[in-house]
Amino acid sequence: MHPAPSVIFFTVFSGLGFGLLTWLGLGYPSVTGWTAFAFFAIAYAMAVGGLLSSTFHLGRPERAIKAFTQWRSSWLSREAWCAVGALVAMGLYGAGLVFLGERYSLLGIIGAALSMATVFTTSMIYTQLKTIPRWNMPVTPVKFLSLSLAGGALLSGQVTAALVLLIIAGAVQLLTWSMGDKALAASGTDMASATGLGGIGKVRAFEPPHTGTNYLLREFVHEIGRKHSQKLRIISLVLMVALPVILLALPFSHFLALLAVISHVAGVLTARWLFFAEAEHVVGLYYGKR
Amino acid sequence: MTTLPTQTDKKLGLVIDLDTCVGCHACVISCKGWNTENYGAPLSDQNAYGADNSGTFLNRVHSFEVQPEAADAAAQLIHFPKSCLHCEDAPCVTVCPTGASYKRVEDGIVLVNESDCIGCGLCAWACPYGARELDQAEGVMKKCTLCVDRIYNENLPEEDRQPACVRTCPAGARHFGDLGDPDSDVSKLVAERGGMDLMPEQGTKPVNKYLPPRPKDAMPEFDVLAPFLEPVAQEPKGFLGWLDKTLEKL
Amino acid sequence: MNQPVLDLSPKVSDEVRKTTCYMCACRCGINVHMKDGKVAYIEGNKDHPVNQGVLCAKGSAGIMQVNAPSRLRKPLKRVGPRGSGEFEEIEWDEALKIATEWLEPVRRDNPEKLAFFTGRDQSQSFTSFWAQNFGTCNYAAHGGFCSVNMAAAGIYTMGGAFWEFGQPDWDHTKLFMLFGVAEDHDSNPIKMGIGKIKKRGARVIGVNPIRTGYNAVADDWVGITPGTDGLFILSMIHCLMKAGKMDLNYLAQYTNAPVLVINNPGADDHGLLMRDENGKELVIDRATGKLTPFDQPGVKPDLAATYEKDGRTHRPVFHQMADMYLDDQYAPENVADRCGIPADRIRAIAAELARVAFEESFELDHAWTDFRGEKHDKMIGRPVSFHSMRGISAHANGFQTCRALHTLQIILGTVEVPGGFRFKPPYPKPATAHPKPHCKVTADAPLDGPHLGFVHGPADLALKDDGTPARIDKAFTWENPMSSHGLMHMVISNAYAGDPYKIDVLFMYMANMSWNSSMNTRGVIDMLTDTDENGEYVIPKLIYSDAYSSEMVAYSDLVLPDTTYLERHDCISLLDRPICEADAAADAIRWPVIEPDRDVKGFQSMLCELGAMLKLPGFTNEDGSQKYADYGDYIVNHERKPGIGPLAGFRGENGDQAGRGAVNPNQLDRYIENGGFFVEHIPAGANYYKPWNAAYQDWAVGMGLYDKPEPYLFSLYSEPMRKFQLAAEGHGERQPPEHLRERIKEKMSPLPIWYSSEEENKADAFPVTALTQRPMAMYHSWGSQNAWLRQLHGHNPLYLPTKLMRENNLADGDWAKVTSPHGEITVPVLEMAALNENTVWTWNAIGKRKGAWALEENAPEATRGFLLNHLIHELLPPKGDGLRWANSDPITGQAAWFDLKVRIEKTPAPDESKPGFDAIKSPVGKGPKDLKWKVGK
Ligand SMILES: Nc1nc2c(c(=O)[nH]1)N[C@H]1C(S)=C(S)[C@@H](COP(=O)(O)OP(=O)(O)OC[C@H]3O[C@@H](n4cnc5c(=O)[nH]c(N)nc54)[C@H](O)[C@@H]3O)O[C@H]1N2
Ligand SMILES: Nc1nc2c(c(=O)[nH]1)N[C@H]1C(S)=C(S)[C@@H](COP(=O)(O)OP(=O)(O)OC[C@H]3O[C@@H](n4cnc5c(=O)[nH]c(N)nc54)[C@H](O)[C@@H]3O)O[C@H]1N2
Ligand code: SF4
Ligand code: SF4
Ligand code: SF4
Ligand code: SF4
Ligand code: SF4
Ligand SMILES: [Mo]
């Protein structure tokens, strides 16, 4: 898949933003007033910024509102509702904290749940796609959720939780890679099934249908070398999990925490780039690409 | 609308004969021509006269080489047209957040309502066959309409109420009809020739079917045909013997 | 569910205008849908005999062609050096004045100093009429480098050729064998035919080193070694003859197999056919045992009987064939390796041919009477058919190979019979019924007759009194005596060399001679730009008419911009290359369905004007005024003979006559009403066995195809060829130059032979054959300017067989240096398994010169695309005898494109494919970046 910056930004920052909102909704840290404002501002900047960035991916952003209509069947539509629900709930909840100094904990819990639901729906947009076996696994939402929670914990300063969750998220990430690497083969979709010609013999793509490029090739066919991807996996894991864990394990300082956050975000961005770049859409088979 | 109809009155679709498709791309361009001028926005082209040129097409012809197992068997080349298969369980429809993508109840045609489409691309992600292309100029999703504006079009003579690609195919490799009706010509053709689904494991239940190539290079070996080349005369008798024997037949 | 409401019956167009496609030379009928006076959509015309509604990719992309930014807009006068692309736009008055100033003195003094050559055109009967009137002998179209082998071998052998002049009986054939065809001119009909017969379960055998397209859908693929088809065919003939699997009756009745050959060693008639005093070939009648002219009523020609006279035994052709082809050199075992086909496979195919021809034969209930007056109550069908094109034609042994293929067809009795191969009117027509070449030039007067035709012996050659070639292209000379289409590919090099003489004006039309239609492209560019000691161009003046900004435009001094095919009148005439079917005579027109939005003129209309300005008799009235206002006027009013004109339909004052009839001033309107074409069906019972069928012959006379019935025998044995041999043996006054004697003796065998040209092409050092194929969705160089088509074929890789990929350690996307004895190119490669293991190939004419066709200079056509033409030379590599032999068929002069031998070497990827050329300055600017084409609202 084409690792489009808009979508990488969207998923990474909305994941972090909603992760942070989740923790805030549960009352961690339990802040009010301007401190709360700061936390909420960061969370909203990330969540809303992420959502906005996703609209850059749209051919017709001015009609984005229409995406709310199909919540019965579409995960993208559900995501839109959840996101709005989470933002509204958390907005009211946050207003209570910031302006009234009141914590409406039920509202917070609802907001937290909606935030997690938003992350879940986001993940389901990818998970549901049978066409991309690497994503089409139950562990995909686990990965999104664990990362979001870990990132949220990190941002909300929940050191212990962050340590634990980061390690969990790292483990889940490793699991998705190892399962993902086998997913295409396991899916049963290959050149033979794509063409129905497997009964005759071994199928190989010959001339492509066009010498120029097209939307499909740009969007779905992104081949990345194995060596390259191994390297990036290590880098992303180090940045996303290892380095933050070390930094958090050291005696706490705001500077180290900030470093941990930066490292984590960089790691997630790298991992997310790989999430897309490594994903093989089955349509590539028609072009002889995996 | 993104939910799929539980059932459609008809299952209109194409049957593509891989045994006769010569890979001429006629269907590709006639589709481009019709759909540029008709349904929805024109199919645009970028860098039309330069490098990295690309454009929106609803139908593309691939080609594959197949190497049979047998050691001395020659490789085969199969031209392979591909457009929307109008799947019964069309994942492109259910993922659509706006309802722009839908499957028609009357005939099962899968369409994009361009005025609702936000161009999120998700439906194309969900389609295993690469049957959807996002038009770069219009920002909306484009796909085969099964020429919905031809097949019922009362401004066209009866015989022309068929998809542009079918009408134009010089080799007669494309057939159009109701695959939900077991008595239709297309259904019979599918039954007769063992029509197949592409990527059945994806669970999309495509309506379009592909007729597999007939066995190739299957001419009987010479020993079977030998009686037809029995020499008329044995060598020693020479030319005149041959001539006599040959002309006996007159 | 609430679905959007769709308009299921949108208005398709305001109006449909029916005309003829010209995105290639197949000439399909098209419906041009108009909205607001603009072209909105093009589809096939269902009523049209050629395409019956279907349309190929090019045809459907016509809308992008008539809107292409590359269209020329105004006459151009060169201001920069040739090849720079620097021009000044001028008015038509000035353009025609320049042309007249250049041409007038030429016509007055030395008409042959004008060489007028036309390319991919369909108005040869018109352009040759113009050239005849001008008086130059130097006229031809592009057939000489295209497929003259196919045309000439067919006409000399059977009075008709494959090409688009005949077709398999698609309704009845059960075995269809295709030799060396990727696309061909009759491309939609072939596809329709293949589709049709495959549906019926008939077998298709494709003989081709490359398995794509037609050959990919063929049931059986014979991946033959290029250049060896003749041997393969002769081997099958060997098998069939040996087994007596021939249609002896057919051979006896309709071919010259029973005709006696004079046995008179050393004399000047040795090997000629025995004839009576009226020139009729003689056979022995089986009933009487007597020597009789072949066409006498009741004659049953004897294939076996010999004739004794003066102590000499004269034997029929059939004996000679048996002698020759029963020989073991043609046994499958002895040809298998050379052809790359196992011996048993050759036998199996021969046996299958025999099985289908004779075991699956059938009868049609059509009574008919043959030319001898014999009545037949049935027509016997032999459901085996063949088709072939440049894969056979474009080799130096192509003429003989094609003759061999016709021989195979004929011994199976499968020409002009149900289920076999059938001619389309105006064929069948024996070579003797065609004109002979004319070359007598008189200052200030027309030529003595048509330029091109069929020679029947040395006397017909186009030689001057001193024995030197009369024509600039040296057609109809000892070098290539039977060059019926001329040799356009030799014009520039001969004119440059001043051999046989210098010319003053080179006038060309519709031929991209500085690029894809030339061999040795770089060399041709140099010849076009080279100057003499006075700084003048060696080829002094070059006038060219194109419709688009092609590579050739850049080399012209005066460019006369043509219309596109939807903007002009054209005539697809029975006098030329009509649209007939085996069951019908048919012709068609083009007419201006849109008006040009540029200052351009239809080329033929322009010639009507120029002809009048030059006072050419055929183009001027007695009062000196212009005779034909434009081409439309000519099409309607010109008469070749009284009652016969360019169009056969709607003749006579009331438009109710076909073939012959007075001029009908409303003829074009009648064509337009009828969908742009005219069809006259051959009556049932007259539509098979046409060369011998009295009913057909009479019908053809009625249609004006012949002046009198012309029944004839198929020439398995070619007497004209024997005459050239006799000359080479020293007989007759006209004698070949010494260095050609041996070659003529050997190559002009009156019975088909096979020979290799591998040695001449240095196959020992360059072991791999390099071929091109036509892409179905591109027409030569025209397609690249088409925004839709160029997305399909924007650059071309060289396809290598798996073996060569491995041997050279190549992977897909690598680059290779390809070297021939003549040159070197560097190109990207891709692997192909379904390919003869010593053959490489690419799509033809995809590579473009930077700056041409209004493309951006970094267009992939120019940066990755390439031509094989840089590797091919019009002359063979020197062989050390001090002479340079032409890279062409020694009989017809057909350019031997496919004899190209190369070797391959891996090389690091360069920035661009090589050789690179400087950019031409585009005389029409560049196209827009993006397209969103929609005409209606
Ligand atoms: N390597 C290799 N080379 C080959 C061949 C091959 O197989 N391999 N094939 C050979 C053969 S068979 C042929 S026939 C030649 C063909 O080669 P060409 O005869 O050069 O054919 P085109 O490229 O079609 O170019 C014809 C020119 O006609 C112009 N043209 C198009 N439409 C019009 C019109 O309406 N009016 C006018 N006035 N001009 C127009 C085009 O712009 C173009 O410049 O190529 C030969 N060259
Ligand atoms: N789409 C399209 N149609 C065209 C044209 C075009 O440019 N585009 N050009 C038109 C013109 S001008 C012409 S002349 C015709 C030509 O029509 P074709 O004769 O189909 O011409 P080519 O594409 O040159 O194909 C030659 C075929 O012969 C095969 N071949 C080469 N050498 C041998 C051999 O030794 N033996 C055998 N058995 N096969 C061999 C090649 O692999 C190739 O498949 O097409 C006409 N139609
Ligand atoms: S082929 Fe693709 S676009 Fe068409 S219905 Fe099936 S999934 Fe949807
Ligand atoms: S691109 Fe358009 S049709 Fe496709 S899912 Fe998005 S909104 Fe629906
Ligand atoms: S049915 Fe119509 S829209 Fe679909 S591929 Fe064919 S021509 Fe294109
Ligand atoms: S038009 Fe017909 S033969 Fe040509 S590529 Fe399409 S399906 Fe194949
Ligand atoms: S084959 Fe194609 S390009 Fe040629 S005349 Fe027919 S439709 Fe036009
Ligand atoms: Mo040609």
C-alpha cells in the first residue's frame, strides 16, 4: 500500500490523541483548571489534527460530512460517529474540569470508552479488508488499541502503566509482524486464484495492461525490499518501545519524559509507515507484484 | 445504502472468454470512450502528452504467462480483461461511509453515486480485483457501470442495448446477460465451459464469470494421425510406382 | 432501499454520421456520434461489411486523434536547417506557388526528376493517376517495404493474395493455420473470424516464433525458427505428396499441374510451358490422350501423361513437383532442426491437414458451371484454410516461401472452395490481367501508362535502352525483377547516391521515412541532411504532406498539412484496396463529418489544385481551368474507362447501377445515406470456384472488374520466373549483369524453393533473430499522439526468451546492448517464456524522436522507447566481393525486416535508451497537461 503521509499522520496522531483522552477520561492524571486545559489541548490537537489530516486523503473533502450516513455498515462511518461522540463527550467533560473544576466521572468514562471505540473503529477500517491479508487479523485492532493506550499513558505521565503498556504494545507489534509476514500466503489468494489459471500451470504476470502508471499502482502497489523493512522494523521498535522504556525506567525528569514521547511518536510513525508500505494488496497479484 | 440488498431481481454481468480474448484492448478504449462522454464525470487523463502519463480506465487487459508442468510443454499466454465483477457480496459497497457505493436491487449492478462520493478510496481498498479507480481530476471513485446508461437506453436501437465493451469486442470474447437466470445464454455458456470465479476465497461471489482457456497444444500425436499419411508406395518402386498409386485415386 | 434515480435513457447524441475509420488501413465502418457539432463518441457500424459493428482500440480512440495537439495547422516553410523543426507558417497560396515553381521546370524538362512516393495511403489509384499525368516514372506507394512478397506471390501463383484481398471461409472452415501474423490489415475481420471458428470448435494453428495475440489463442502453437517457414511447408508438402494426400481432381482441373513443360535442354524455350498458337497452355486430355489446350470443353487434363516429340519426353508440371518435393531433403527429419520443430510434429500437422481436408470434406448444394462448360451439381468443401502475412513476407526468402504456402493450399484443393481460402473482388485476377510496369518518360507529357504492374519476363523490366534502371528505386530491374509495388525504401538512399540518377524534388505523402518506416534510420537522417560541395542539400527539394507533427515533417522543406480522417473525402475503391468480402463487392467513402478548425487541405483535393496549376492534362479542362474542384468532385466525376469510376455503387443517372454506369452527381449523398459504403453481393452459386466459375466471371464482367471473362489456371509452376532463369542462362537479348546471373538462376526457381539468408546476415556472430510485432492498439507511429492509446503502449521493452535471459544473467527491468552487423542499441529487457528460444522481439514503432508528435521531450516514447530500425540496414553487411547486396528479397525487392540478426549483452542501465537523438523543435507546440474530455453537458 502507498504509505500516504496524510493517513500515517491521521492514524498515529488520532491514536495518540484518543489514547490520551482515554486516560484523561478515566481521571489519570486527575487534573483541573489550566493544567487540564493543557492536557486537553494536546489531546485535541492530536485527535482533531489527525482527523483533519485524514481529509487530505479525500478526493472531495468538502463533502466529508456525508461520511456520517452509513454507520450501519461502514467502519469509516462508525469511526466518524465515535470520533465526534468522543470529542463531544470529552469536550464537555474537559470543560467541566477546566472551567468548573468539576469531574463528571460518568461522562469521563463514556468519553474514554468512545475514545477507545474511535481507535477501535479506525483499526477496523484496516482489519476488515480481506484484500490486505496483513491487516485482516484480529491482532490488528489489539495493536492499535494497545499502542493508543500506551501512547496515552506516556503522554498522560502514567509511568508505570506506560512501561507495562509499551512492552505489551511492542509484543503485539512483534506478533503482527510475524503473523503478517505469513498472512498473504495463508490467505489462499495468489496468482493462481486471482487468474483462475493455476490449473494449467505456474502463472506469471506478462505484459501489464498499460505502460503508464495508474491509480491502482500508485495506491496499492508499493514494493519494499525485505532488508530495508527489517532495518526499519528494528528502528521503529527501538524508538517506539525500547528507548521510551529505558528513559522511563531512569529517574523521572520532564526532559527525559519529553524525549520518551518524541522517541515513541517517531517510532510509531515509522511503524505506521511500515504498516502501509509492507501491506500487500491482493490486486498487486494481477500486476505480478506482491 | 451501503448495506447490500439481500437479493437482486437479476444478476447482470459479463462472461469473459479467456480462450478467445486476443488482448486487443478494444474493450478498454471503447469503455473509456463511452464513459468519458456518459455516466458521471469524464474519465480524465493526467500528463496526457508527457512523462508519467496516467488516466482513469474502467476496464484493463492484463496478460499472463502460464507454464504447464509437463517438461516439454510450451508456455501459454493468456490475455486477461478485467473490470468490475459486480460481486454479490461486494465488499466495496459495505465499506463505503457515504452510501455512494451501492448495489442496485433491480439488476445487481454495483455503482457509485458520484454526487455522494467523498473520494476516500476505501471501496477501492476493499475490492480485490482493482476494479475501482479514483479519478484524479474529479476526486470521485470511478468504476464499471455495466453501461447502465446503455443497456436500458431507449434512445439506442434494441440490439445496441448492451455494454460498449461487449458491442465492440472483435473476437466475441465478451458476453453480457443475466447470470441469475439459469436459462440465459450467458448462464448456459458458463455451465458448458466451466465458467469460474476469480479469487473465490475472497468471498465476494463475483457475478462476472471467466471461461477458462481450452486445452492448448493438444493435437493428437503423430502415431494417432499416422494413417492419414500412409505412403502410397514403398520406396523401391520409385517415382513411377508412386505416380501410379497416387493417380489410382482419380 | 432508496437508490438514486438514474436516467437510464440519456440522449446518446444529436446525430450519427456514418463514415469509414482511418485509424488504420482495415477500413471499418464507424458511427460518429455528434453533440453540438462535435465528435462525442465513435462506435462500429453494425451494417458495415468489414467490421459488422465491432471496433478496435484505435478506432474507438479516434476522438483523441482528431483532437490531438500534434495536428498540423498551416502550411509550413522550413526556415532552420533540415531536421531542426524550425518552420515558418505560410498561406496556402504561397505554399502552392512554391510547389509549382519547383515542379513546373521538372515537368517541362525531366519529369523523372520528381520522385513521388506515397505511404500508408488508400488513394493509390488517384495518386498514381496524378503521377502518370505529371509524367514521372518515379511513383510508388509503400508496398515494397511492406508486403509485396505476399501480394506478388499470391497474384503470380493464384491470381490473388492473402493480405486483405482474400479470407478464409469462416463459416465452414474447420482447421485454420496462421503463418506469421500479429495483426494484419484485415485485423478486425481476422479477430471476428477466429472468434467465430473457435466458437464452433474449429482448430487454430499458429505458426509464429512469438505466442501473443492470435497465436496465444491458437489451439496449437508452432514456435518456428524465423525464416524457416518455407522449409516447414515444403516438408509438409513432401509428406502429403508421399501419401498421395492431394486433391488430384482439383490439381488436374484448375492448376497448371497437368500442363506440359517443354523439355529442350540448352534451348531458349527449355522449361517453358507448352502452348498452342494462341498461347493457350497444353495438356494431355485423359479421354483422348491428345495434346489439347487446357480450356477446351470436356477436357480432362491428365496429371501423369507425358508427351513425346522429337525424341524428347515432355512431362507435366506435376511430375516436376513430385521429382522435387518427394526428395528426402524435405523429409521432416531433415528439416526439423533447422525449423526448430520436431519431425513428428511436422508429420502430425501434415496428417491433420490431410485428415481435415479429405475426411471432413463436405458438399454445398450449389450447382455451377465451370469455364470448360462442365456442369457440377455440388461444390466440394475442403475445410482447411490458411492465412499469412509479414512473418513470411518480410524475409529475403519470402516470395518463395509464400509461393510454397500457396502450393500447399492448392495441393489440398482448398483455394476458392467451401471451407477454404477465398478471394475478395476484384480478385481473382490472374497476373496477366494486370497492367505491366510503364516507365517511358516524355518531357512535358504524361507517362506512357501505369507505373506499377506485373512483369512476365525480361522484356517487361523497367530498363532504359542502355540497360540501366529507369526508376529511381530500381524496381523491375535484374536486382528485383518482380517488384510489383516499387521499392519505396530505396528511394532516399538511391536519390542520395545519385544512383541510377539524381532527382530534383522528392515529394512524399503519409510516410514517416525519417523514422520508423526506414531501415537504417540514422543513415537516412544523414542522407536527408547532407549537403554537397555548394552547401546545397544532396536531395535538393523535399515536399511532404502529413496530418501530424511526425518525425518526417522536420526534414521537409515544404509541409502541406493534410486533414484528419473525419475532415475529408476519401474513396476506398475497387480500383485500389476496397472493402470487399468473399461474397460481395463493396467500396466505401469518407466524408467530412466535421469541418477542420485549422488551415489544412485534404491532400487529394490539394493535388487536384496543384495538378491544375501544373496544367496536368487529367486535371485541367480544355479551357485551362481546374477540372476537379476537389477530391469529392474527382471521386464522382472521374471515369477510368467509360462507366467505370472510383466508386462502383449508385452509378447511373438514377443511382441504380452497380459497377458500370454513367456518372451520378448525387453519388456521394447516396453513399452517405447508405452508411458510407456500398455492397453488391455475388449471386449464390457464383461465390466459390470464382476463377473457373462461369457465373462469377460473367458477374465480374458486369461489375466492370474484367472486360471479358478471365478464367485461368493456378500457376504452381511460374513461367515468368523460368523466363528470368532462361535469361540468366544466356538466352534472349536482355541479359542480366554478370554478378546477378547465378543468383537469378538459383532464386527464380519456377517451383517454390527454400533458401536461408542467415549467412549473409552473419548469423555465426549474431545468432539471435530480432523481430517486431504490431501492437493491436497502435498504428505504426500514429498512435503515440493519442492520449488514450499511449497509456497502453508508451514504451517498449525488448522481450527475451527465458534461455537468453539466463545465459546473459538478465532480470526483468535490466538493460541490454543489442548489436547487429550494422549497429547497436541499448534497451530495457523483459522475459517471455512463450517465445522461440533464439528470438527476441519488441513492439513496432513505439520509440519516438524527442519533440515529435507534440509530446513532451521527456515522454517515455523518447526516453525508454526504441526502434529496431537502427539495427537494420537496407544493404546486407559487405561480404567481401566488393558489392553491397540489398537486404531484400532478390525476386521482389521486399525489404527483409525480419532477417535481422543480433547478439545481446547485459549493460548497466543508461539514463535513456540509445541511440539518443537531439530534440526536434515542435512546429505545433505541446499538448495540454491534463484532459477531461466531454463534449455534451
Ligand atoms: N522495424 C520495423 N520497421 C518497420 C516495419 C516492421 O515490421 N518493423 N514495418 C514496415 C511496414 S510494413 C510499414 S507499412 C511501414 C509503415 O511506416 P509508415 O508508412 O511510415 O507509417 P506510419 O508510421 O503510419 O506513418 C505514416 C505517416 O502518415 C502520417 N499520417 C497519418 N494520418 C495521416 C493523414 O490522414 N494524412 C496524411 N497526409 N498523413 C497522415 C503520420 O503522421 C505518419 O507521419 O513501417 C515499416 N517499418
Ligand atoms: N494495430 C495495427 N495494425 C496494423 C498495423 C499497425 O501498425 N498496427 N500495420 C499494418 C501494416 S502496414 C501491415 S504491413 C500489417 C502487418 O501485419 P502483420 O503481418 O501481422 O505484421 P507484424 O506485426 O509485423 O507481424 C509479423 C508476425 O510475423 C512473425 N514472424 C516474424 N518472422 C517470422 C517467421 O519467420 N515465421 C513466422 N511464422 N512468423 C514470423 C512475428 O512474430 C509477428 O507475429 O498490419 C497492418 N495492421
Ligand atoms: S469487483 Fe470490486 S468493485 Fe466490483 S463489485 Fe466486486 S468488489 Fe466491488
Ligand atoms: S470513494 Fe466514494 S464510493 Fe468509495 S468508499 Fe469512499 S465515498 Fe464510497
Ligand atoms: S460494461 Fe461498460 S463500463 Fe463496464 S467495462 Fe464494459 S464498457 Fe466499461
Ligand atoms: S475487446 Fe475482446 S478480444 Fe479485445 S481485449 Fe477486450 S475482450 Fe479481449
Ligand atoms: S481495425 Fe481499428 S483502426 Fe483499423 S479501421 Fe478498423 S476500427 Fe479503425
Ligand atoms: Mo505495412
